[in-house]
Amino acid sequence: MGRCGLRGLGRCAARGLPDGLGVLLAAIVLAVPGRSAEPFATQVLSSTPDAGGHVAMASLQKRLVVVWPRKSGKLAARVSVDGGLSWQVPALDGIEPCLPGSAVAMVARNGRFHVVFVARRESGAEVRYASCGKQLRTWERRDTLGVAASDGANVSLGSESERGGGGRILAAWEGPRAGRVSLAWGDIGERTWWPSEEVRAPDGRCSWPAVAIVRAGGVAAFRVETGRDRIASLRVTRSGGPGQAWSAPAPAGGEGAGIDPGWPSLAALEERLLLQWSEDLLIGGRALRFAQSEDWAGSFRLARRQGEAFDNGRRSEMAVNGRAVASVWEDRSQQCLRAAISPDGGQRWSPAVRFWSYRSRTRPPAVAACGPDFYAAWVDDEGHVRGIALR
């Protein structure tokens, strides 16, 4: 199977090895002839090159599920019951209609897989929800959450952790009214969704929402553009749960979100919130930044710079596995996809590894916990969905 050699690098600190040894090991791995360009073999998950660009993934223990919108307008799916060693086509593959190449997001909670995606309506587009059991025989629950801004609207989905004890789920998307974000709470146990609510910034246009849930409530982060010059900032809004109002969008806090911030991603680690985004560098190019909030109501504190290998990062995704955090992102300047792992909740990071190159514009990989490790999936230039184990 395809493997990405982050395991030893990302876990040096966790095993009590000096930081310098992790860097030395990274230098040895990346110095092997040929590894700097395309170091790792990957798996092809799709049978035909029919993927439109977006892909989403979630896991229940060692059962991994990957979904993506086909160019034909159907939601495709693959399942692995052995942690990514082999993949099968489930019975529900190609059943649910969606918009070709549209956004999709996925989580696993309460023994089920939950998906939100963009579908066609009589005029325009709408965001739909569907769920299925572990056997993936059929989509057993379907709901329309609200109207989307367009066929290309971005969506996000978050769920409460198993430790949280609840069954709350939170969806966000770019809503029908210009420059506003729509948010909807759901209850997995009751199988109900509350009516969606709109959040807006009075001084600008909101886009690129990302959401996460901790015990105290939900958080949404998004980009806001203000004025004729479209000066961007990163803001967050909070809600204690279904039926409770969303707070007025406020700056992410800490040291701010830099110059022209965009493409935020959120993750929850116990009661802490992790936020990652891309920002401009004064010397040109972009870089990824990482911040964390100790609790639901706290401001985000900017972590130290993650290193030169994180420069030029644009769209990124994160996943949490215990205390480990995996980050995968698109490096536009080098036209490649990269990954890094933190063994301690974002305090220290392994050196970034380049695991795939592309020719044309791509989407960021999806990433999910898989047993003790992580697994990433993405769409290549030809339209195939590929996967790789991040170890």
C-alpha cells in the first residue's frame, strides 16, 4: 500500500527523542535519491477518472470511507475495512445525486457516516445531508439543509467527539444571500436538524467557512473581505448549541490573522480548538499559520512558525487522532501536496513531506484518523481519486 514516511519523524518527540534527531532523520529520508520529487507510492481508489475535484473522508476505528462527487452528478464512495490496505465499492456507490465537482464534507459519529454536499434544485443549488450505517448499504437519511450561494459553494461539517457524550453535528456553507454564511445544528440521536441561521459581518463579505464542536458549543471561522480593496481578515463566531444565537463575528484574536488570510480549517482536540489558515508573506508567496484556543470562549493564540517547509501553503485540512494532529495542504508554488504531523497537539511538527505533484490546479487532500495513524485522499490531474497512509 502507499505510505508516507512521517511516522518516525512525527513521533520522535512523543518517544522522548531529541528534536534534533527528528530533523536529522528527516534529512536522511529526504536525501535518498528520487525521494524529494515523488517519494511515495499511492493507491488509486477510483475505477474511472470521474472525480470533479473535491473529496471527503471519515473513519470509524479501522473502517475508512471516502466520498466524492462524480462528473456524472452522482456521489461516489469507497470503503476500506482494514485501515486502507484494500478498498471495495459499497452498495450505495453512485446512488445519491449531487452537482458534478461540488464541495463535500464528511464526519463519523455514533457508529454512522454523515455527509453534506451541494445538489441541484429547481433554480440554483442547495446543501443536502445524508447518513449511512457502517455497512454502507444505502443512504438511510436525507435532509435539505438550505439554499447554497452557487454550484461552487464551500461546505464544512463538524461533530462532537465521542468523549463529549453528545450527538451534536454542525454544518456550514456559503449561503444564498451574498457575503453571508449559513449554519445549521443537527442532533444525530434525535435525527433532527434545526433551521439554518445566517451569520454576516456588517462591514464585509463572508466566505470559506470552517466549523468544529467542543463540549461547550460550536465555533465557525471564515474569511471576511471589506471595502473596495477587499481587505481580508479572519473572524470567528460561537454558539452554545441548538437554539442559542451565534455571536457577532469577531477577529480570531491573539496576534491576528496576518495579511490576506484565507482558507481556514478548524479541528477540536478535547476542549481545545485548533485553527489553521493561509496568509501572504511580505516577501511574496504564502505560508500556513497555526493557532489554538484553550477553550471554547478563548481567543486563538498564534503558535510559533511551523518552518520553511510550510511556506507557500494554501488550502489545508486537519485531522486529530488522540493528541496527534495531521495537516495536509496544497503548495501552489511547487505544484505539490504536502503533509506534516504534530505528536503533541500542534506544539511541535515533523518536517513537511512532499507526497504528490500535480500539473494543474488541484484541491487539498482530505485527511482522517486511521487506527493509530492518518490517511489522506485527493483527486489527481486525470480525475482519479488517490490515497496514501501518513505514518
